[in-house]
Amino acid sequence: MSEYLPQELMIEIFLRLPIKSILRCTSLCKSWYSLLTSPHFISMHLNRKQDDHILVRHFSGNPEKEIYSLICDNENLDQYAQFDLPFNCSDYFFDIVGTCNGILCLNDEMSFCSVFYLWNPSIGKSVKLPNPTFRADGGFDYKLGFGFDSITNDYKVVRVLHTDSGMPPIVELFKLSTGVWEDISYVAPSHIFFCSAPQAYLNGASHWVAFKLEEGSSRRMIVSFDMHEETFSVIMLPVSLVNRIPRQCGVFLFVSGESLCLINYNYDITNTSDIWMMKEYGEAESWVKQYNISSHRIPYEPEGTYSLLKPMVTRKNGEILWTECDGLLLSVDHENEKIKDLGVCGTTNTYFLFYDSLYANCYNESLVLLNKWRDYCAEDACEESFHSWKREPKGGRKKLLKINAKKRLQIASLLHINGLLYLSKMKRKWSQRKERKKRQVKRHPLSIYCH
């Protein structure tokens, strides 16, 4: 039997390993490091079938810190992992712009320079973005979007800055591939975005609720930014919500599976909330009202009353994760009027803190940013996963440090198949290269001039 594994089979084995094991394998030999950090393998790992997880962030008041947890989207909502944030925020907690392909985009919105991080908690890697060109101090409002351009395989952050009422906003776009902010204000929309609502990311586009003043009236709509085309477009709201003024109706976007959803809060005498779903993306006629929910404290089985505040994400079983007015994170079955307390609570210091500190969204573990460690690192976030790689000061080449025998055996055992321990494919290549050099016939120097 052959003493090495074909690369195709090695890839299939690596794809079935936990992420922590893959990270250890990058330290075993240079050939494995090159394979596991290649864009091709990272893309294959991202697109593999994996278990459903939900990322939850809440803020602990004592001690004051952000807590990021990964829970399984199963019946018991078991905790799968917990992550430590590798950097500090000047405010209580970071504003989570969005999550995509295992990457979180974090914004320190209290900083005048708007400090941004792209963070992959699964592998402990992060990228600190350069400061945007335009500062957001002076009371200016801005909206943020984060997403992935699947055509160019690039991650992008868009920033829409309203500098003055009636003036077109300033639009900046950051691309991970270039590492710089670009001014694309020439595509700026003539809409005013609502400050309190975050993006809803779907189909490669960021979505926000906005309005436009027309002859003294206010028309509400959804404005989207396509991450590939780098242009804005408009999606209409349900007809009954288009002309409602902000005091009568508040609208919040979220994503359910592959559909864009919204909840509108009626602040009139009905004091109810409606949840709508767009069945066909981009088609205004496909909006369907799913639920009508009382905004008062309402009973749910098995017992207790809750006042639902904001929907976060829909689970695979159809239940919706909500934040609650007492700071709780709840999983609500609206069909059967049942509720489950996840045991997660935002800080109760102030209403606004727990309202904004709770965050939940679908999450897929990935290796994205694994091959960015030499070019982009936020503080010391990259050292832990790659402590075995050092750069020599003069030669500039990577040097593989010695790894003790016990660790080598632990890593190699991951590739133990049918009782045989297979070696790296590079060993075979090196031996073939050595044999070719022995058989090579040296050409006469003058032969290069002969035809």
C-alpha cells in the first residue's frame, strides 16, 4: 500500500476535522500549512455541511465585559463554545455591524475615528481596519454595512455618513483585498437612514430602513447596498407602511432563513406589532403578514408574562429569538404560544444598555482570515494560533520551530486510517526531486546558442 495520501484524500480528511485540530496541523509542516491556508481550502471548508449554530453576545455588568457564546440550534440550545474578545472597546461594548462567513464586523462607535475590526472568533484571528477618511464627530449620523462579494471573493464594509440635512451623504467603502477606504459618494442615495436600526444582510446586500421627504410628506422604504455592484437600490415596504410617519410606526428589519422580514411597531391606540415576510426577494407584492403581536405584557406557556421587544433571528424550527423588556433573550414559538428562556440577560444598568448589548444571529465556523496573519493583525490576536511560525529578521523566510514528539503524534494520529500512519505528500515529492537530479544530464554551456 502506498506510504502517502493523495492530496485530494488529505483534503477530505482535513475537512472533517475540528477547527482547533486544523490549526494544530498548520504547525506540523510547511506543505500542510500551505495547503490549509490556501484560498481554495478555506473556501471548501466554508462551503462544507456543518451543524447549525447561533452566535449570542451579551454584556456582563459585574465584571463589565462582553461575552460571546456559540450555542447549538437544537432542542436544548446547548452551549457549544465561548470566545474571548481580544481587544478593548472605549464604550461598554462594540456595535456589531454584522456577521458573514464566520466573520464579525465590530465598530467602536464611541471613538471619533470609528475603529473597526473584522474578527473570526473560531480561529482567534482579527483584522484592524485603517481609520475612515471622514470623521463622524460633530453629531453626524452614519449607517454601516458588512458583507461578502462572492464574485471577487472579497469582504467589504460600507459607511454612509449624513453630514447635513438635505445634503447627499458621504459613502465610503473598505475592501479587505486592498486594505483601504474608497470614497464612492457618487453612488450615494438621496435617502435618510434611521439611526437606531442595524443592517439586515441577505443575498449579498446590506439592507436598512430609510425615508425620503417628498413635498412635505415622508415615504418609507428599504435601501439596499449590493456588495458586488457597489450600488444602492430601493425595495418597497408593504403598502400599508409606506406613508406612515415615524411617530405612528417603527420598522425593524431582520432575516429569517432566506427571506427578508420586518416588524412594525404601531404606536397608536392598537399598541400591537406586526411581523411581515417577503416571500420573493425584491418583489414588493410578495410581502405577507405572518403574526400580529400585542405590545403589552402577554402570557406564554408554560407560565409567566413577557413583553417582547425586538426580534433577532429565526431558528431552523421556526421559533424566533427575541430580546425582552427585562433584558432576557427568549426563543418564542408564536404558533403554539410557547416560550423558552435561554438564560442570557443583557445588563440591567440602563434600558439602552441591555437593549443594544444583546445580539443573536446564525453563525458558521470558518477559516476565513487564516491566510491574512502576515498582512493584517489586531494587536496580538494572531500570535496564539501561529506561535510556531516566526520570521527571520534578514532572510524573511518562515522558519518552522521544533515541536515536541508528543504533539507530533497527537497531530499525526488525526490521519490514522485503517491502522496505518500516512506521511505528508511532500516527503514523496522531495524523494522524486532528488532522483530526478541524479538522472539529469548536464547540458553543454554552448548548447544554449544552438538551434
